[in-house]
Amino acid sequence: MDAKLEMGTQNHQTQTPSSEPPDISIQTVDDLARSETKSISSPIGSSCQHSILYQRTDAATSPAKSRASPNTSTSPTGNLFSADVQSTTPVQSPSTLLLEMSDTEMRHIPNLSEVVYIGLCRDIVTPTEVRIRRDVEDTEEVVMMPLRIIIGYNRMRNGSHREGFRLLTSDNDSMLWLPDHKVICDQSQISLYRIPQHTVILMECEDLPPGYTNLKLMTTSLNRTVDASCISTNNGIYISSFLFRTQCLGFQQARSTYSRFSARHGPCATYNFMGLDIDHAYCFRSLHWPDVAFPWIQRCHLKHWPQDSILSFIIKEGCHIVPISSEPENSETGIDWRISFSGAELKLVYSMNHCQFLCYGILKIFFKGGYYCR
């Protein structure tokens, strides 16, 4: 009886589970994508059946876990990225953990490119989030179109917010222009517009740095802001970028309560709304492609990027002319304007696949010195 009781006690001890929780050191890419990146489909491979080591555990803080049992599966790099079920340590993203690893440790990770892709999608933006954000922005543009017609200004949103980012340094910019003021690149194009319904402005790029132009008023403008910004010279009447920017800043400050503290920021009038800096750039729109930008079209044909349909759309949309001079910042004598291709930039960003878009986002972080946020 004592022998049987002792044997039963031993059997009970062998069947009792260990009090220490088991280590789960492997998490598949599919599980990681569903739980952390909302079902991201990796463009690197359609089937992601390879194991990815996810979370680094500190063996020094847990000596018992560093002694792996014979039945415990360990990673080739000493339990790198292993995840404890009951660990209270916050789970770090793969991209953050990769920055802490050495080259030797990285060589033992299978499909490292997939780890980086999933980590960047989680930390910066996923394809679904980009699509939703862009759809919301595009829908808002269509809905607000009747109101802008009544106000008398057309508007185009650009910047990182319109592209789909939500970085700490993301800018929320808008370009506003008078729809009845038409900017041409050659005098022969004046016949394309109706006068006096349209005010025609001629671009003159001679004797100016590349990317800058003077705006010569060819017909009378009925807009008070434009009329107050004109100066007379021996060659005709020109619109001063400094005077136009000053007039638009006053208009912005008197426009509403939250924008009355607007300040100058380059060619824009900037104000803060609910902790977000918003830039309004009052400018002119040209539906013609300037001569100074024709070499870019040749490079596009040579490099076969972007696609011909996208390139044709960009050329058709033309450019904007923003009130910033090549003269020093506080100069009141500069009358030249800068040619802006923000619309073309936005179209090029929209044409990127998600891997290219993530690389573009990393460059933004490096350039502006800001980090990402969700």
C-alpha cells in the first residue's frame, strides 16, 4: 500500500504542469500580420509560411529562462525576439528591434526583408490606412467644391497629410488661387481665354534663377488683392510677390477667429488649429507646362518613369506660382515668384507602390528629423 501510494504520488508529480509559463519563441508572418498590421499583404511573397522571431527577451533578468529545457524550442541566435506569454514588457516593433541587432544576428533571421516590411507597415502606415486616408481627402475635395465656387477661390490640399502620412512632422498645406486668373507661358496662349471674363497673366523667366518667374499683368484684374499688389515698370505692370503675400496675410487674419493670429511662413500664411499647424499658400494656377521644366519630361521618357498616362496627366495639370522671391527673405523689392509643382509631386506619390511609399516616408523622417506616430 505504501509503495502504491508513493508510486501514485510520483505519477501525480510528473503530470503536474510546471509553474513557469512556457516560452513561445516563434510567431508566423501570417499571425503577425493579422494581429499587428491588420492583415497586411506582403508584396515580397504571397505565401508567408516562414517563422519570424518577434521579441527579444533579456536572459540576464530571467536566469531560469536562459536555461533552455530539452523540450523547449530555441532560436539560432540565443532566443532572439522570443515572446513570453505572461511577460509584462511592451512588445517592440520588428523595425525597432532590428536597429538594436548586430549584423551577425541579422544573418540568422529568415526573410529579413519581410520582417522589415511588416515592421514599417506597423510603425508608419499600412496600405489600407493609406487608401482610406486618401479617399477621405479626395471626397472632401469634391464635397467642398460648391462652397469654394461661392467663395471665389479654388483649393488643392497637399503635404504629408494628403499623401497619407501621419508623422510628427507631417504638414497640412493648402494652395488657394483665383479661378478666373489665368497664367500663360507664351503670348500666343492668350487666345485660349475669354476677356474680360478672364484675367491673363504672362510668365517671364528671363534673367532669373531656375524655377522663378515674373508675372506680367496682360489684362485688367478686378480683384482688389491683385490690384493692390501691382507695380508699374518701364516694361509693363507686374504683380509683386511681396505685396501679394502681405495682402493675403491680412486677408487670412481677417477671415475667421482661429486664423486671426496667422503668421508668415515662407510663401504661406500659417495658423494653429487644435494643435495642428495649417499652411495656406495663396498663389496662381497655370494650366500650361513651363519651358523651364521640359528637361524633366525628357528624363522621364529616358528613365521610363512614371507611366505615360501619369506623365500626360501631370503635364495637362500644369503648375502653380507661389509668392516667394529669390531675393533675401525680408526683401521688399523682389517681384519674382517661384514655380511650384506640388500637384505633380502628389500625383507621383499616388503612383508609388507601398514599398516605395514606405521608403519615401523613411526619407521624410531622416530629412525633417521627426519620428513617426500612429
